[in-house]
Amino acid sequence: MRNLRQAVILAAGTGSRLRGVVDDKPKGFLKLGEKPIIEESIAKLVRSGVTDIVIINGYRHEYYDALAKKYPFVSTIKNPDFAETGSMYSFFMARERIYGDILLLESDLIYEYNMLQTLHNSIYSDSILVSGRTGLGDEVYVGVDGDTIVNLSKDIKKIKHLGGELVGISRISLDLYREMVGHAKNMFDRHPRYDYEDCLTDLCNSRSINYDFIEKPAWMEIDDEDHYKNARDTVYPLIGEKDRAVSIKKNIERTVLLNPGPAATTDSVKYAMVVEDICPREQEFGELVQGIRRDLVRIVHGGELYEAVLFASSGTGALEACLTSVIPDDRTALILNNGAYGERMQQICDGFGIRHIDYVIDWGEPIDFKEVETIIIENKDLISHIAVVHHETTVGILNNLTAVSNLASKYHLELIVDAMSSFAGIPIDVKDLGIHYLMSSSNKCIQGMAGVGFVICNRESLEKSGALKPRNFYFNLYQNYRFLSEKGEMQFTPPVQILYALRQAINEYFIETEEGRADRYAQMYRVLTAGLKKLGFKFLIEEKFHAKILTAIIEPRDKNYDFTEMHDFLYWRGFTIYPGKGAKEDTFRLANMGAISCDDIEKFLENLQEYLTLNNIKLS
Amino acid sequence: MRNLRQAVILAAGTGSRLRGVVDDKPKGFLKLGEKPIIEESIAKLVRSGVTDIVIINGYRHEYYDALAKKYPFVSTIKNPDFAETGSMYSFFMARERIYGDILLLESDLIYEYNMLQTLHNSIYSDSILVSGRTGLGDEVYVGVDGDTIVNLSKDIKKIKHLGGELVGISRISLDLYREMVGHAKNMFDRHPRYDYEDCLTDLCNSRSINYDFIEKPAWMEIDDEDHYKNARDTVYPLIGEKDRAVSIKKNIERTVLLNPGPAATTDSVKYAMVVEDICPREQEFGELVQGIRRDLVRIVHGGELYEAVLFASSGTGALEACLTSVIPDDRTALILNNGAYGERMQQICDGFGIRHIDYVIDWGEPIDFKEVETIIIENKDLISHIAVVHHETTVGILNNLTAVSNLASKYHLELIVDAMSSFAGIPIDVKDLGIHYLMSSSNKCIQGMAGVGFVICNRESLEKSGALKPRNFYFNLYQNYRFLSEKGEMQFTPPVQILYALRQAINEYFIETEEGRADRYAQMYRVLTAGLKKLGFKFLIEEKFHAKILTAIIEPRDKNYDFTEMHDFLYWRGFTIYPGKGAKEDTFRLANMGAISCDDIEKFLENLQEYLTLNNIKLS
């Protein structure tokens, strides 16, 4: 299950048995350390990754409202009938604010961090946290059957198989919450003091509600002064000790990204970001950067003739670095535009006042190289560079690099290739193709994280570009290169963790091998397109021009079809699809890049079919 | 202990008992799945984060040499005397290539991933992996006493307290390796077949060598055909099963960064990067971005009048975005330069041809605001903007924002503040100070990861800047703002994981509170400077001008002092210090920002004192 982002704290009650300790404040404002226990609970939730905390208050609500002013991630909802209602009514009050799975907590708890972590990492979508017996009095016992709960009761005689004690921290799915709300609505009239535990007991006959058990966690619910003293003398110090020693563990749910990058990554790439804090000016880090530069060049077979220059930026940054740094003021670039990324090259040149001539055709049309040659001949004295997008993900077309390369070499033009969505997915040999500059980013077929753009440069051309008057600063290609080669580190603060992930991703690329990755992608493409055709879908562009890494699919004309609905249906089942962009027909797009497999594609196709069937969508 | 980056595999032997299974190849080339077991071992090492694998080969070394050609992270060293020497001689051969703590493995092992993970996360710097008994024959038994090993032997009678069986995977510190090399050198003459196990046995009397025990891991050493069959039918499939289900766990060693950012982060910020793969064009991610924008403004009390614009870049990128986007072609910026970051603003303006007048003084001198006013008066018709660095980390000076603000307001200039190293560390109120643009980055006092730069903009000024002719594309402030506010997402691919970390870091900032963070930093500064003075150090600038987040310290004149030596001494003890930069005297620098505490500062001071004493360095 996913780690949770939202928590609801039930804090409406009066806590009348604690008056001597907490004056007339709500129970959560009891103090054992420097802060009230509610603020300690909030700090723990935040540490565990929760970003939205809803407190249901009632009794002396102003205390909690003050927390909402202090913390931007805290909000409150008032249960005006707190004196006459039970905890379920408070929980019910949150129904406008709950939009996903949540953690549900009581306000009078002190607990060790690991208990939150256990629920965050639970394998169950609904899970009640259960501890071994504490013998503290006032316990709620949990009756279980296998891995599900059967009932919750303060009367141990009502429990058949004892699972342990209810802690008061639970993981509740949106689905269960909705069911609780629906059920409770009918109960409030008869039982205004209906508690959420009762509601769970009522529902667990008709649906599975699971539990996570911890034998001896350090925790306590503080209901009276004896509890308070016990907490102060024993449990609270123990919690502090355990929390200082806790090590973080995170289970990550697998999602299948079919959008054109950032692509799905392996867990080992994700965890590669978790490293000791390091200053990137240290030699140790410099060696990491130099190794990455060397291996990026190796991926496109650049040998000793090429240099990789890295930027903290998206891929577009690398594009800007190249275009602004290598085309002289008095020369012109010929830009081939058959998609949004060809257009982006024009926009960058426009932004900087760089001269360019454009070959523009409908997005989705293949380039006619005779026409391109004609343009070159007509502008022979002007054009010094030719710029092309290899895999134009607007439509999923693969532009013919060999053909561009032949023209570039015939007319002595420098060749600039945007290989954003092909680098490391489709074999490219920069030397054979005579590519002078090739741009890509860390988050596409190389399967790293977003945050690094890079240009792989023919060293001789790059050295020459150093003589040009700079057009910018941060993205000055030559200056960044100089810094990298002279100091062995990046000129501006690098995204340290993204580079560790990129190092890992490159290593995993070499483990899979160039051929292995290209084959896996190609096989996924075959499974995907065969499945789509079987379902009756049509493609925007002729199959012979497909890049085989992204496919643009013509949207169904059926009135029952709705992209957003289809997207959401698939999203909640773990598949991310992508809308179309500016093509001559309405499309949606599916990429088959990243750390996913043919199995994932097959499961996706099953889900897509289910969506079509459920919504009675006909593909003509 | 730190996770390891280097592994050494001992693979020189002939494996003569396996001829029937592996022909004449080395044992590592035995196949159970699609790849030889050595390549499976390499893939596991890479998955675990190892980036440098040294294989010591001998018998049919060409097989291993081919792996070094295939994988950039594999290299080989030949033991030419493999037929007459033991494993320790092979290990000895690696002495030129080992530069830190390593994993040591035998080549004929199959093993589950978790076994590597156990050693990566070991609490010991030297640890032998020990398994429960396998009964497979040919075992090496491990004699133990408490948590240390006593001896290793194939003869169980020689074992007093049995710890278990030696797996053949060990964690060896550089220190232990050097001792092994020194000891073994004297043994080879008498015992050429000396094994590394023998060497460990010999050394464990004079130093602690620990072990990590796993009761029933799935693993096997394959020495003969029976082993091979057992592996194929039972152990290998079990390993596959366990590896598919393994969840990654990483222990992170704490390092104390005293460099001026990227600053140290909490473990929860580090782990916040480990999230499910997500497409940043999803609404879920858009909400993350919008929440971050809102809260960045809140940190500087911008209320509804300000907008945060984020970039995938270092802080310099945000600086460039602001300077290039808000100063009209026919107007001039007054840049106050008393350090490298003031100079950087000049460089950016130069790169883009933006008009600027500079107030330049020695780095480390406080700004004379009368002189600044004179310049403004003299150039009243030209100047539209005044740009200043709040905390100039070149020297650790805090420039007086109130004084600049007064001038800006008196002469109706827009005020641009580089708050890179003060934002979230020193309280700033952009409304009160009438700041129009304030820049910072994700990796300084806000305690997130590097990779995001941002500009906090007065909305009215920002909207007006939209009328200016763009100078660039990626860093066009207004266009990025428009995209953010209209589409609710970043214009170019954002560094997804860095933003999750920033979200977490911002939440932890609010947990600590503005006052709490400023107090902690100020207290660390007091402890640091008091300690430094006690040791006899002098500061570059007068204390009243100190930013109290970074201190520039005049280097000792003593001939025994050497910055690099001092740096390295401290680095290996977990403290990162920073060299000086361009000040009027030679300095080194210490920052007190990030997720560190007064305790850390005190420990640092003790270590610094130790360095001075050990090297007999006098501070006059």
C-alpha cells in the first residue's frame, strides 16, 4: 500500500478525568516534554511524511484552532455537538475533507514513531493497529479471525479470539471511510454516542478489515491521572529512546507509468538517492560526476572524442544550453519541426534572438528529406547547423537520423540531435552518425530521476564554440564544460541525490545491456500495439514510422468515451496514461519506456478493456 | 556504517571439481539461470549500490576480462600465480585498487540479495557474514566470542563457540585490509596457499573483527556437481523468490556538513524522496507544487501579495531568472558587490547584456549606504533596480536589508534580494521590507535537497514584467509564472523527488517554527565562535557584521598547518569543512546551517582541537 499523506485526529472530547493535570484544556494539550502531546503527535506525523492533518475539535476548540494558525498543514473542523456525540460523529464531520486513504488517530495518545511507520507500510488498505496487552485499564480489545478483525470491545468476554488491544491509530481507506459514513448516518439518531470502534465492528462482518500487530510498542492512551504519571515516568522516556534509534523503512507501491517520462524507475534507483549528506565540492562527489560523464558518452559510443556536460535542469535546459552556445550570431540553424519539441527549439532560438530557418510540417508527418535538402541548398551560405528531434514524443514518430546525418555531412553542417526520449532506449552511435551535439535527460529511457539535463558534445566542436560571445550564463555550454574538466566538478550546485540515482540507473543500464534494453522496449511495444489493435484502436501515424517507445492513439469517437474518466479509472489501478498534444487528430499517448515489463503492458491492456466494456465504448 | 561502493571478488581458482558442469571455464561461469552466476552476483552488487567491482582472476582469466569490457564498473586484476597461491594472495593483488571499505566475495557463490543488504547496513566496520548451519559439506565454521570472531576453520573441533558457517561475503574496512596485506606479506614465503580466512583468524586476536548472523539465508557455495544439482533444484529458485519479495532498507550514517550548503538534512527528508513513481503532470503532483509555492511565500510572510516561481536548477538559476526577466532593456540595475555572489549578479548581467552599475568593495567590507545613496543620486534617471546579497557566504557577512530597503523605497527602486543562505534561517518579512524579488534554493537553510531554485515575487511587479521582451526561455520568470498559475504545474519537467523532499523540509521547518530554527542556528553560531576563539582562531570580519550562519576564519600562519590535511582529518571523522574564497586574507569557512545541533558543533570543536594538537599547530 502507499504511504499516507493525510491524517485525521479525533480531538473533540472533554477528557474530564484529566482536569487536575491539564486544567481546562483539551486532553491533547497535556505536556510530558516541551510541547503538548498533540504537537508531538503532529511532529511525528509530519516526520512520517503526512502533509495534511485534519483535527476534529469541539471542547475548547480554540486551542486546536491555534495549531491550525501555527502549522500550514493543520486544519480543524468543529464538532459542535461534541458533548452529546461519540467519536464516529466527529469522524463523520471530516467527510468533506477526506479525499484518499488516511491515518486516523485519537488525540490523547503518546506513541513511538515506528507505530506510524508500521501502518504506512501496511500490506492492507484498511488496518487497525493492535498492540500486545498492556493491562493499563480502559483497554479496547480486538477480536480477530486470521488476519481480519471480528469485533472491538471493552468487554473481554465478548472477544472470541483475542488479537490484542486497540491502540487508537488506524489506516482507513477512502472506500471504508465512505462506507462508515453511510452506515453511521443511520445510527446517529438512535445512538448519538456511537463510536468509530463500534462502526468498525458493525462493518467488519460485511467486509475485510485487517490489523497490524506489534507485540510491545511503547505507547499509551492517557485517560486519567494514573495514566499520566505512568506516562511521565516510564512510557514517555522510553518512546524518546526508541524514536531516537528508529531506522526508517518505506515500502513503495509499484506504479506503471505509460506517460512519456519521467519514466518508472527500479526500487534500487529510488533508494540510491538515500545517501549520507555530502558536500558536492568533495572529491568523492567529483568522481561520481566524472564517472557519470564518461559513461553517458559510452552509452552513445562516443569514445574519446566526446564530452558530456551536465546541468541541474530539465531536458529543455540542456536543449537551451546547446542551441544558445554553439550557433554563431551571424549563422543560422535549420530546425526540423514535426512536433512540439521541434517547435520548442524554435522557441528557444526566438527567446535568444538566434537566427533559424524552419522546416515545418504537420505534427505526425514524416520528414521529406528532399525538401530539407532543397532548403539547405537555397540557404547554403547561411546555415551552419541542422537540428532535429530523434524521437518526437508529440506523436511517437522516429525521425530518420541516418538521413539527417547524410545531409549534415554532405553540406558540412553541424548536427544537433534532441535525443530526449531515445537516448538509452534506442541504440545511437554518435561517431558513426557524425552527431556534434546530442541532448537528453536523466529521467527518460536511462531510467533515472528528473533533475539533470545533459549535452553530449563532440569535443572539437565544443572547444571551438568557446570563441563565441556568450548569450547567457547558467546554460553556457562551454563555460560549464571548462569548469567540469578543469575542476572535476559541476559549476553550479548539482542536484546531489539525482546524480546518485543517475549513477545507479546507468549501472543498471549496463547490467541490462544496450541490446537488452532496446529489446525489452521493443517487445513491450509489440505487446502494446498488438493488444490495442485487437481492441480496435487506430494509431495516428503509420506503423513504419513508429518510434516504438511511444504510441499516439486516435481517441474513440464513441459518446461514452471520456479521456479524463479513462485516465482516472486506470490511474487508480496503478496505470498512468497521457493525453495527446497538438496532432492533426485527437489522440492519447502511451509510452513503453522505463522500469516496466511486458507483464505490466498485458495487465494494462486488460484494465483498458475492462474500462471500455464497463462504459460500453465501441471502437469503429 | 556507510553503505559500500566497492566490491572485490576472488575468482582466480580453477574449480576443478566442477569440470563436468562448467567445461573448462572458471567456476563463476556456471549457469543456473540466463546468466553465469558471476554476472548474477555482479547484478546484485550493482543493485545494492556498488559502483566499482574488482575481480581478481587467474585461471582462464579471459572470461573475466570479457566482463570488464562489457561492464564499465568491472575491472580485473590477474593473479599470475593462481595455481600455486591461496585466496589471500589474490586479495593481496588488489592493494593498488582498494581506497576505502569494501565488500569481499568469493566467485562461486549464489546468494539472496538480503545478504548484501545486511552487510551494507552492518553496524560494524569489519564484519564476516555468518549463516546458520547448512550441512552441505566443505563448510568453514566460524568460532565466536560475543560479537567478535575468534577463528575460522573447516575442522569443527577447532571451534569453541560456534557462530555458524562462513558464507564467503565479508565487509572489510580499509584499515583491516591494510593490516591483512601487511601481515600476509610475511606469510607468503612459508605459506603460499595462505587463504584470506586464515589471515582473518590470525588477525582477530589482535583486533576486533565482528560478524553479522542470518539464521537461514538462501545461499550456496558451489564446489562440486552435487552442490550444483542442489543449487539448480532448490536453492537457486528459492533465491529468486526471496529476491523478488525483498524490500530495501538502508541505514544512513550521519555526517555533519559545515560547508555553506547543500546543508545536512534529516533522515525523514532523505526518505521523502523515496516515493511511488508519478507523472508530474498528474493533479496529485500539481497540488504538491502549489502547496510548496504557497508555503515558501508564507516563510517570508508574503501573504497574498507574493508568488513563488520554481525552477529545476541550482540557486544561480533562480538568480538568472530574476535578473534576466525584470530589468528592462533601457534601465539599469545597481548591484552591490561585497562578495562572490554580488559578483555573480554582475556576471549574469554581463552574460545577457543587461545594464548595471556596480558598487564594488573589498569582499568582507560592510556596505557604506551613504556611498550607495550617492551612486543612486548620480544615476537617478538610469537606475530602476537595486540588487543585494543578504547573507554573503563568501565571507559570512550579513548585509543590512533594512538600510537597502530604505534606499529602495526612498528612490522608488525595485528591490532584488539574493537570500540564498538566509531564507528560512534568518527571519525575513518581504512585505515589511518592500522586497520585490527574493531568491533562494531548496538546499540551504530550508534543509531540503539541491535541485530547485525559486524566486518569491511581488505579484504586481511580476505581472508588469510580463510586458518586457523575453531575453531567454527556460528561465523566463513571467512565462514560468503564467504556466504555474494557469496550469497549476511547472512549465518544464520538475525534479519530482527533490520537490517531495522540499515539501517534507518545509513541513519540518514549520514544526521547528521560524523562531525555533533561527534560535538553533544562532545558538550553534555562539557555541562555534566561542569554541574557535578559545582555540585562538581569529575571524575575517568584525563580529557585529556576522551573519551568524557562516563564519570565515583566518587560516593559521603556522608552517604545520595545511588546509587539505585539516579537511581530510575532519572529513574522515564525519565533519565537512570548506575552503575560503577570494577574501582579503586567507580563510577557511564553517557554516552552521542544516539539520545539525550544538552537540555536533561541540564534537567538531573537539576534533579540531585534536587536529591542532596532533600537528603541533600554534595559533598566534
